[in-house]
Amino acid sequence: MHSIWALSSGEGSLEAFSIRYCTACFASLSQTGLLLALLSLGTICLLYYLSRPLNLISDLTGAKGDKYFKLPAKNDAMAKEHLKGRLQRKSGKSIPIYPNGWFGILKSSEIGRNEIKYVMALGKNVAVFRMSDETVQVFNTCCPHLRVNMGLEVTAKTHIECPSHGWQFDGETKKWSNIQGAKEVPDLAEVQTLRSVEVNHIIFLWYHAEGEEPSYEIHPLKEITSEGYMYVGRFECLMDAHIEDLAQNEADSVHLDFVHTPSLCTAVAGLDGFWSKWLSLFANLSQKTSWGPDADTPHLSWGRSEFQLELFKKISIPIRAELKCVGPGYVEITMLIAKGKVYMTTCMTPTGPLRVRITGRLYARPFHILIARFLLSVLSKVSEQDAAILNYGKPRLHLNVVKEEGSLINFRRWYSQFYSKNSPSLDCNQGDICEG
């Protein structure tokens, strides 16, 4: 084959050389162009994948969260019987189940203008209504007319309607605006409106057993509302546990060291058995955790964790995390890794007796997206590990601890301030809910 740069006797004209040269150039450009197009398409697909929020949602209640004990719970009904059985072990005590405080019930983006969402929180069916002016109202779905579920249907910019008799309720005035068949609208019992606030892209509901006004506020986290940080995704899981037992893990360094730290790398990679042992030869994680209440602000406490990820026993990657616990059900976490920060908001909300929904939302700068998505997977695995332990545990008022576990006693003492005289409690002998 001749080179395009050489002229043979049969190709002795400049015209023939030019045609051959141009043909070779076009062929080369077409191959390069195809390669560039494929690389561009791959880059676009990768960026699109990374920019999409990651949603890791799991129901770990009952048998669905039983990965280790393998109890004979074939369905949710049988799982509930196991739950009732463990509560009926004699203790002579009742356990308070709903602490007083702010609890996250819905992500802001999950409800649009003139839209209603139903939420189960703190043993109540509530409806979240975003009006035309973007403000949010939270109502008890029990209609004061005949005590049926209102079903709440939007009929106007600020009006909702009970499907049973067509009574219309004004979300702004919080009074009935139209009653079918009545010439005048009497001053009847109002629909119960619940105090709520929208902050940090979350709609919070205030709960207090005595009906008292909020004793503290949740302040905006400026970093996650700024343009520099983007929403990475969330993990959400439902498990059978007492909210206090779950929150207590923040102060339980031994639990973190024994349960989570040794297995996180293998759990995220989905490895076990033989491959898990091999991975431990190349990657190991260690941690040190401390916790303490805020000296000046009673409803706040702080936790600090220092992790060391060791690769090939030579490379050490430090990871630091600071936890700001705001009341009994909300935590703000700042993670320092790879010369950057990742922020997470965590809500722990009881939906019913011994059932908790945990939701964590991560925010990071664009060049930390890969790390943040990995951390989201790690934290989701942590919840799965806790569910397997707590789903078949038994809440108790008093702990049997050794002197080295003083942080657990301090945490219980701090957490007890969120219960009051009329806090609903669960009778451990009967499995019944007792209102204070």
C-alpha cells in the first residue's frame, strides 16, 4: 500500500494526490469525531446520573428488617404479635413514646402549590396543605362535624373540602366558609390546626402533650440554602424501635465501634464471608466518638466523631463529623472529608408506638458529589444494621451500664427533658397506649 505522501507512476498527477490526501483526512476526522462524540455522550450521561438525587428508601419493620435473628414472622401481622409479646414481659412500668419537640414530616419539594399530602406522625393522621401563596398549613384530618376523616380536597386557592358532606374550610381564616344546605355558617368547632414551620427544605410539626407553645426554634442552615451546595439525595427507612433508643446511638461509642465501624466497608460493597475477609486486608475503618449536652442551651447537644480509613495499611484518610442535636428528633451533621464539607439533616419522627421513620438528606458542592453519594450509601447501611438489632429489642426506662458508659446515662438524662406529665405512654404489661 502506498503512503499518501508518495507519488507513484500511476498516481503522478497532483489531482490524484489531493483526492487521496483529502479522503484520508476525512476518514481520520470521522474516526476522531466519533470518538469525541462517544466521550461527550458518556460525560453527559455521567453528569446527568450524578446530578440526579439518590433516593434510598427501605421499610425495615417487622420481618422485612429481620436479617440476623430469623424469627418466624411470616408477615407483618405476626411481626406485630412478636412486638406485643416483648412488651408484655412484666416490668410494672410504662414507657413514654412521644417526646415533645419539632419533628420533620415532609420534604418541602414533595408538596406543590394548592396540593395536599397525608402524613402519619406521632400517632396522628395529619394533612399538609400548601396554599397559593406558598405558605404551609398542617391540619388534623378528623372533621369536627361527624368526626370522619375529612379526606381534604382542594376546591379553591385557600379552601379545602370534606368529601362526606361538602363542608368547606378556609385555610387562612381557619373557619368554615360554606356548609351545604345551611343559609348561614354557624360558629362551629374549628378544624384542629397544628403548629408547623418550614425550614432547611423540611416541613416540621410541633408536638407537645400539654399543648404548650414551642420552647425552641430550628434555625436555617445557611450552607444548604446557598447556591454553592446542591441536594445529593436522601436515605429513608421505617423501623420498629423507640425513638430514644435510636437517638441514643449518637452517644454510644462502643456500639459504633462494635457494630458499625468494622463492617461498614464490606456492607457498602455488598460483600460477606470470604470476600469480606479479603477486603479487610486492604481497607479498615476506626473511629472515636464523644457526646455532651450544650452548656448554655438545654435543647441542644453535640457529638463529635473522628474516623480513619486506612487503605493498604499505608494510606490514611481522616473523616471528621460534628453532630448538632436539636431537640429529640432533628440532627444536623457536618462532615469534613477530602478538604471539603458535606452537610446532612436527619429527622427521626415517630409515626406510631415504637415505629420510627428516619430520613437523612445530604448536600454537597458539585465536586464532592461522588464522595457524598458514597456517604449516603454508608449511612443507609448503618440504618439497616440498627434495624436488625432494635426491631426485636425492648424499650426500658433504666439501663444496666458500666462506669465506662457514662455518656449513655448523660444522654438519657438530657433526653428526659422532652417528656412531660401527659406524654402518651405504652403500658409494658398490656401493650396499650395510655394518654396522660
